[in-house]
Amino acid sequence: MGLSMITTRPLRAPRPARRHARGLTLVELMVSLVIGLLIVIAMSALFVGSTRSRREVELSADVIESGRYAVDVLSRELSQAGFYGSLVPPSGSTWTAASACSTDETTWADSLMIHAFGWNSAPAASDADPSCLARKAGTDAIFVQRASTCAVGEANCEAENANYAYIQVSECGTEYSALATPYVVARGTSASFTLQSNACNGTLAAKRKLIRRIYYISTDNKLNYMDVQASGAQTPVTLVENVEQMQIEYAVATATSSGTAQSFTSTPTSADWPNVVGARIWILARSTDASTTAGAATSFEMGDYTGTNAVAFSAAATNPKRRVYSTYVPFTTPKSAKEAF
């Protein structure tokens, strides 16, 4: 029996079923683009809104920082008005508004009882500035004088300067009562400083710098102070920027009031100034940049500016944020001196 030839073929894997490739239709592509565009728009709006809100918060913080700091620094500075060490200022003075700019030590010594003096602004009329002052129109300014809280030679106290004025008060009881003026006001290094300490043994009493300082708003909206010394008006120092307005009322106490004010006025008389025991202060601060939410017209009542005469700002798309801060500052030493009687 013959063998038949058997031929074999290699086995092949079955072919997968062919799938028809299918792309996006034009409608689907357009729907996807629209959805993506809406998401981008929503995210952009959210980002813009968040940025704008953050910016407004920053502007508000800017105003708060300027206003609160201005009130704080004025409170610290003005509260020391009338401090002359152990001296009780004598009565009587030839003080005039021009005395604030004087460089004459005799005038200074004669006017120590005027520890504070102000230049008022009012809707109807304002006080004229003294020769050394150029304040922003419509704002108040205040002059204070006092002795430094540190004595020459103490640690961290500035060195004596021949161009500055100093005050020395006798601390020796017998010497104090025997002298018509138990104090000396003169330039640094003067030979006039011969008063004794409380040891009454020839040791010299402390000598303190006499600070004569004007606080005011400059024409570029800054709260400044300027010292007036024996060499003349010094370079102004900026305390706070973006302060547009300052108004001041003075607390006046009679000689028998035990330091309690009987009245407040923005225009004390010549007889009132020695009896001023404090000041009520209004500060109007503004933001550095314009706000998108402060475009409407607005007004603020401050001191003499009330009712129809309030400090007003017209509507504008570029208005900054503004806020008023107010405080009362007692003049510690003059108030305490009255309370002692």
C-alpha cells in the first residue's frame, strides 16, 4: 500500500475583526471648543475678580496703616507738650504767633508757659502762616514745645550741639526759691548753665534739649514736623504720607478746674493757651492709588468743617479710598500741674 504525501501549512492566528476608525465630527469639535472657551472665560473672570478684590483690600490696609500710624505718632508726640523737667512754667508771656519761628533764646525762655499753639483753618477764614511755615491750605497746624525726655550725657541721648537750644532747671530747693528765674534757656555749650542738682553741692543740674516743633500737612499731602532751633527752621521730616487733612480742637481748662477741660475750641484766645490741657485731632488719610469702588462723591465732618462745609471730594473714576481717624490727646504735664492744685 503506498503512502500518500501529506502536506501541512503553518497555522496562522485568526485576524481580529476590523474596526472602522471614527474621528470627531465638526459639531462635536465645535461643542468642545465652546465648552473649553467657557471654562477659560469663567477662570479669567474669577482671576480678575480675585485680583481686584485683593487690590481693594490692599488699598484699605494702606489707608488704615496711614491713618492709625498718624494718630499714634501724634498722640505720643503731643502728649509730652509742656514737659520741662522739674520746672513749673511761670505765668506771663509775650507770646505771639511769630514766636514759633523765633531764634532768640530770650523769647523762648519768656514763652515756656505756652506749651501748645495752633493755626486754625475754617470755611470762612484761616489764620495766616508764620514766616517759617508753609502748610496745605485749609488744614490746621500745631506748635508744641517741651524738653527732651533724656538729659545731655545720658546713654542714647544725642550729643550736645551749639546750634540747638537747651534748658536747665535748678533742682536745689534753696537755689530754686531764691532765683527769680530758676531755669536757663540758651544754646548748647553756653557758660550760662550753672544751676545746681538736688545735692546743692555745686554739681550741675541736668541739661535737656529744648524741642520746639510744628506739626502740619504739607502741600503734597504729607504729615510733617519741623523743628525750629537757634540756627533757624530745620529741614522738615515726613512722618506719614497720604494724609490730606488735619483738624484740631483744643481742650481749655480754667485755673480751678483740676485739669478737667470746660470747653473745646479751635480758636483759643491769648488767655486760653496756657490753660490748654489737651487736643482733639482729626486725620483724613487716603490710599496711594485709585480705587475701583470709591468713585462716588463723598464728604467728611472734621472739626470746623461740618454740615454743608464738610470736607468734600467730587465724584471721579480715579478717587482713592479715604477714611477719617480721630483721637483725644491729653497734655500730661500741664494737666497734672493743674490737678495738683
